[in-house]
Amino acid sequence: MKPFDIQVNGYAGVDFCSSDLTDEQLHRACRELRSDGVDRILATVITDTVDRLAEKLANLARLRSLDPLAREVIAGFHIEGPFLQPRPGYAGAHDAAVMLPATVADAQRLIDASQGLARLVTLAPECDPGGETTRYLVEQGIVVSAGHCDPTLDELHGAIDSGLSMVTHFGNGCPVELDRHDNVLQRFLHFRDRLWFGLIPDGWHIDFVALKNYIDFVGVERSIIVTDAIAAARLGPGRYQLSGQEVEVDAQGVARRPGSANLAGSTITMPTAIENLRETLGFSDREVSRMVDENPRSALDLPE
């Protein structure tokens, strides 16, 4: 089993979203990820202005190019935002003030800054009129995922027809309280045969009973386990940075913006995620390997 984590914001005190990320920090994060048995990741950057995101991506690409270990561990980048739904609850821990509708021009700036390393983009389908940006990204060989969004069924259907193929951290990026039946989670599940589902198995992002139900319904063959790890992963309670904003981690390892009920990434590590899948949820080693190793590679169409 060679875990491939497609959503890692940072690790072991290192924030990939930092404007001041250094070569030493990137190497340290990759070293600690490898020591925890992680084979490859997508280094994830979250919502910021297009200018600042482009700078961060260019810096990440430059630092990766200088470090053999980073080139081994970081298979590419996951750009989560800024084309997200800014309404309260859907924005989550992202900065709603700098979210904006998707355009091909802005997407191209971010892809160019990534220097060929953008592999996954999370956007809100309802913020991409006519699916134009989704189609552009897919034409560039980039996987497009829905997250922090509230599309209608028709909008989601249109996005899938335009090439959208994944849901980012399903069960999250939406308000804590939703209509019992008419909600974005039900709409995603309606298209479960056409979408990959990213899932965080820490017991906080999704209660374990609900997580087991979701995986059973979606199917192991369409489920992808991610950590959504932030800099606090491996470090315990305290205050940390996520894209220039403070995140507070409590004694149970739950990360939130101070004073907010919304989760702000995760502190779970891949070994703990695998243990939860085996021991708490009862999945076999074969099923776990499918969700943490094979499925992410298949979804991204990346070789071993």
C-alpha cells in the first residue's frame, strides 16, 4: 500500500499556503510525510487573491524543483479556491472576501504559475457560468472537483457534463445545519456513479457512523481518503497558521478559526486515517488500499 493524499495543506509545522514558504520547510514537511508512510501528495493551496495565489504556486514549483525528495513526494498541486461559494457556511474557513466567479483568464494565470504541476482544482459549479472554466481546465488535463458550493441539481449536472469528476471533502464545505432532504450532499449522492468522493476519516469532519454509510452507498470503488492536513498535523494543540490566518487546535485535535464553528482543515495523519478505516469502520486491507492508494491515482490518471 502506497498512500497518495490528494489534499495536504501543510504538515509538521509547515504551511504550504504560506507566502514565505522556504526550501528547508518544504523539505521537512516532505520528510515527515514520508516517515509516516505517505508515498505522494498534492500540495494544496487555498483561497486567496489570484495575484497572491499565483505567487504562492510559483514559489512552490520553484522550491519543489530544487529538492529531490520534494519532487518524489509532491506529485503536483491542488488549487482549492478562489472560485468558491462565499455565502456563510459554504465558505468554511476560506476567506469569502477574496472569492470570485471563475473565469478562464484567472484560471489560466494560476495554471501558468503552477508550471505544469496543477493536477486538481476545486471550484463551486454555480460560480462557473456555463461550465466554461471547468471545460478549459479539463482540456488542460486537470481534474475539476466541486467543493464549498451549493449548486442546483441542474447546475451540478451541467458541471459534470462539462468534465467535473470529483467532490472535495464530501460532507464539509457546507453549513452545519441543512434542509433534511433538499441539500447539496443529496445532490452529490444523486450523481455517485459519475463522481469520485473525497472523504476525511477523522470522526470530526464526518461522524464515523455517517462516514460508513456514505462509503457503503457511494462504494469503495468511488471513495478517496484524504487528510486535508494542515501545519498542525503531528504537533498537537495550539495556534497555527493556514494561508496567513490563525487556526486554533483543541485538545482533541480539532482545528477551527478562533471563535468559529467551522472546521479549518484537519490534523489527522495518514497512519491514523488508515487505522480508523480498519479498526473503527471495519474495512479490509484490500478496501483500504483501494481508497488511499489506487483510487486517487485513477482519479488523477497518474501512474504509480
